[in-house]
Amino acid sequence: MSTRDRLLAVLVAISWGLNFPAIHLSLQQFPPFFLVALRFALLAVPTVLLVRRPAAPWRWVLLYGAGFGVLQFVFLYWAMDAGMPTGLASLVLQSSAPFTVVLAAALLRERVTARQGAGILLAVAGLTGIAVHRAGLAGGATLVPVLLTLCGGLGWAVGNLGNRLAVQAAPGEPMRLLLWMSVVPPLPLLALSLLVEGPDRIAGSFDGLATATGLAALGGLAYTVVVATLGGTGLWTSLMSRNPAGVVAPFSMLVPVVGIAASWALLDERTSLPELACGAAVVAGVLLGSMRRRVPGPAGRTRLPAQPTGTTSAVATAATPSPRPVSPSPSDVVADTVTGAPAAADSADCASSRR
């Protein structure tokens, strides 16, 4: 991997990490469910008008959009609106990685290796530690946002399976698949917003857009759509197309680091030491599950061992979109979004994410 590509990978991680403070700013103006509908509508309208539909069966595109676009962001935005710290949200959302592997094993009959199992257990231990710590604060009220964020991670994992099945049916269309996934969320989320938040609250959110809060909210929304989703995912797709996925994927673990640091610097949010320690366990578990053992190759070089059929390829590329234009093996699991396993053709995941 060249120095230039390393710098680009770091740039993508920074753009995705800064996405969480951008969401925070937008939530100061717009109600959460309506904000998610608005976010995807800004992508869906030009997609329908300008982008040819992917060849994947529509049912898999719907599953991808329902999990990644609807469930993930409904719960994430709801959690942040309910008081989930911005930096901590970027960390807890990494739960999508172990969720993806578990769902793939249960629903797609994919075998989990011992290394992945250990990574899952370590990540779950870290997430449990965060939940226990939050349960002891403010009479347990701070636990609810953590649970909502975990539900968002589970939604991301469901979307990963939909993405996986869509990519298998029509490889080589990661960006087109990502864009058409954005067509799924707007209408159901608008209906949910009207039902839960009500027309008055939606209409009231457009008042004061010329104020500092309103302009910051619009800037955060523009950042989420243009920089984090289109720019970040586009760069990530390019990186994965010319570098081994296993080399690029670990850079996604910088996302919660950037998210926590940016929340501290920009929003004056402090993450406690117990939460940082548990978060380190989550990141370590995700990395442990995503790393592949190297074996000696010719002339003293090392190579990655062939992956056994039916084995999941990574625990932890939850924040990793993975796209190489190759037909994926049925045994690879996508744990990404924008929340990717190192399967070459799975670029569209994630990205978003990250958020």
C-alpha cells in the first residue's frame, strides 16, 4: 500500500469519525426520524433520476436498505437524540461487526473460526462493560441510549446480509447498490416521523434555519450526505479496488478514535476512563476477528492462508466498506456499511456509516 493510499485511508476514517459530531449538530434542529428521512431523500431523488438500477434482485436491495438505512439510523439518531454521547455512539456502533458474524452463522450457515469467536467474545465483553457502567449513572437512565445504539448496530448487521446477497447476485456494482439502497428509507421514515413526531414538530424544525443553530444543522446534514457518504465511500471504494482488503480494513478502526476525539474537541464531551478501557476492548476484539493468520510463502515471503469454505472472513469490519470488482465467495461475510468483511466486491457497506 503506497504512502498516498495510506493517507487517503486515514482521510476517509477522519471523514467518517467527524460524521458523528455532524449528526449531533443536525439533531439540534431536526427531529431524529425526520432527519434520517431527509438525509436519504437527498440521495434518493438524484439516484432515481440519474443512476441506473443495479442488477441485483430488488428483495436484496430492500433488505439492505431496511437494515442499513432504516433500522441502523433510526436507532442511532434516536439514541443520540435521547442523550447518547456522540463519541461513545461512534464506538458502540462497532457492535455491528460481531452482530454480522453471528447473523451470518445463524442464517447463512457460515462457520465462525476460533479467532473470530475470540474476537466476538472480547468485543461483547467491552460492550457489556460500557452498558454496566452507563447503567450505574443517573439511576440507569443513561443505559437506554446505549441499548438503542446497540439496536442500530444490529440493524447495520441485517443490512450487511442484504448487501452480501445483493453483491453475490450482481457483483461489480457497489456504488450503484449503495445509491439505490438510499431509495428505500425516505418514505417509511417519513411515515414514521409523521406518526411519532407529528406534522407540527416537522414543520417547526424549518423555523430558524437562518440562525446559528439552523445553519450548523444544515452544514451537518450536507457533511453527512456529501462528505461522509459520497466522498468517504467513493474514496474507500477506490482504495479497496487497488489494495488488499485486509490491508485497508484496519484503518476503519480509526473511526471511533476520531469520533471520540472530535466530540471532545468540538462538543466538549468527555468519555470516562472505564468507557475508554471498555472501548479499547471492543476495538481489539474487532481487530482480532478481522485479522488473518499469515503463513510462510515462497522465498521466505508470507501469504494469507486459503479461507475454508463456509468460514466467515471477518468479525470486525463493521465500519469497512469493501469493494473490489470480483465475484465474492459465498463464504465471505460482509460486516460493513458503512458499518464489510474483507470480501472484495462488498464496497457499499459501510459506508455509510459511519456513518
